[in-house]
Amino acid sequence: MSTKDLVNHPPHYNLGNFEVIEIIEDRQLGFHLGNVLKYICRAGEKDSSKYVEDLEKAAWYFCY
């Protein structure tokens, strides 16, 4: 039986084989661009009804 680590590695944090934070740190995106990537990659994954809201958050960080 496998257990999911919902605090440190929740399923919506993964982008294929990588966690979004790994890509943000590898590319040294900084806070704002890191959040843009985070919201785009995770859009609708935690709550499918918030897909558009997640993309709006990404746009907000991009324009900030």
C-alpha cells in the first residue's frame, strides 16, 4: 500500500516527472515568474472548477 504525502508532495505539484518547484529552482525564475509557472502548471489540478481562476492568478503575477 502506498501513501501520498499531501503536505510535501501533493499530486497537483507534479508536472510529469518533475515537481514544479524543481523547474522553478533549476531555471532560477524568481518569485513572480515562478508563481506564473506554478499556477499555469497546476491550473485545475487541485480543483477542476478553479481552472480559469488559476490562470487568472498566473496572469496577475505575470503583469505584476
